[in-house]
Amino acid sequence: MKVVMPSCKNLLLNSSLTILFFSILFQSPLSTNNMVFSSTVNDSADVKLPQLDPDRNIITSQNTGNSKSNTNDESQNQIEQEQASNVSLKDEQTNEETSEIPQANQEGASQSSGGQQQSIVEIHPACGQNVQGNVKLISNLICKGDGLIVGANNTNIDMNGFSLKGPGLDSNKVGIMIAGQHNVTISGNGIVTGFQSGIYLSGSNDVFVHDINTNNNKVAFYVTGSQNSEITNNMINKNTIGVALHSSEGADIKFNQLSQNKLSGVTLINSANNLINGNNILNTTNGIFLDTQSSLNYVDFNNVFNNVLDINNANNLPININNNHYTNNNCLTSLPSGLCIGR
């Protein structure tokens, strides 16, 4: 017997398949679909039959069976069997689609894409959880260990205005860890505080962090062995180091407010082709520091004031040695001199 799956547009149903689906239909509770068939209705003319949704097309003027004559019983049963088969196939398709939606500590929402409905799963995480997909905090998290560990590419973390608090900056714990993952976004006006590394990137590409408040961590942002990170529009205050890049390239550090970070606002170690642009860096020891192995970086249009040393190119290494570029920075002190506007 050859059965054509219900996904085909043209259904080829022989009589045996029709009887099979008809039998399955009557074994399931019919009340859930409000189905009424002529075999359950008396032949009295006084009986009024309910009308179903027209799309279901189960009860119509042609197949109610409300006739005073039994001469057409045989043909009438055949029509009902064919219609019941079609309904069974539609129900099976619906059940298959529904079973594909994961169920966990998650919320589902539908989004239209290309004229089709797609399921979006939203995860509400706990401390130490390995997360992926769409992640959204719904409360403050106070963690004795690590905060969140990103476990897959294409992960979006929405802090949703809540805070992620760790056991202290002298611990070895991480607020949000992104190791070997790509295309990750962290946003949502939240707070990351009390960790050794507030947000830690290792071997990860295309990570975007914006509108986050990172304070009272040893290193607010620690980026190592990563490419094309973007750290923008963040509040980075009262950490030991604000942003540290190590063996990384292609990062954009832009439009951040960095204040009272003890050792430095932005530090680059063995890193190349990064952009430090449009930041306000105040009240620290080294506002911006680049070591001798960091080259071809662009430091432009920053406001760097009230630091012990505003801009430090490898402890007074001439910029033609490592080819870093400094333009239009508002600052007062630099090594070597001349890296600030008018100085």
C-alpha cells in the first residue's frame, strides 16, 4: 500500500487509507472540535444541527444527513468519510508543528518573518547558567559564583534593567563569560558588579556590548584573543581597570563614560587595529595606555582629563615606532608630549 504523506498538496487517498483515518478520528474526543456527524443524528426534521467554522467544512447543507429518505445513505457516508479524513490530516499537521516548540523555563512568542510565523523562545536565566538564544533577566541575580556563561553563537542577552552581582572583585568569578562564541549581543541598561571580570571575552568574534553599567569589578571588560568587538555607550566606573584588550584586534571602544577606574581607563596589550573614539575618561592613573607591542591603533576625539597621565604611548615610546595614531584628543598630559590638542 503506498501512502502519500499529508505534506503533499495533492492527497492520494485510497479507500483503505480513508477508512483508517476515519477510525482514528472517531477514537479521539470529538467534543474538542465540536464535530457532529449525520450518524449521530436522528432522522427527525425537528433536529437543528450546529454550524461549525466554515473553514472546517464538517457540517454543511450537503452533508448534514437530515433527510427523510434513506436512499442516499451509502453515498452520504462516503462524503463524510472523505471529509473526516481531510480533517484528520489537518489535525496531524497541526500537532506536528506544535510539538516542535520547546518547553522549558522559557516564554514563547511569535514573530512574522517572510509571511510565516516563527517561534521565539525567551530564556529567563539563573546564576551560573549556560545560556543561548534570546536571554532576558526578569529579576536581579546575586551570584556566589559565575554569573552567565554564553554557550552558543547568536546569543542575545537583555539585562532588562536588572543587575548581576558577584561575590567581589577579588574573587576569580566572571559576570558574563563569552568563550569561543560569535555574534553575541549584551544590552538592556543593566548592571554588572562585583566580579573579577565583569564581561569576559576570550576567542570570540563580533561581540556587541552597549548600554551596560559595569562597576566595582577588577576588570570591567576583559577582551583577549578576540576580533571585531564593539563596546559602546557604557558606564564603566570604579573598577581597577575599565577596558583591557589583550592580543585582540578590530575592536571599537566608543562613546563610553569611564570614571574612577583605579589603574587605567583603557589599556591595550599586544593589540592592533583597534579604535578608541569619543570616550570620556576621567579620574584614574593612566587614562589611555598602549604597550610596546600594540600598534596601528587609532585614538581619536576622546576627552581625557584629571588623570595622573591622560595618554601614555608605551611609557614614552615615540609613536613612529609602533605607528599608533592620536588625533583630536582633548587632554592635558601625555607621553610622549604632543598627543593632546595644542600640546
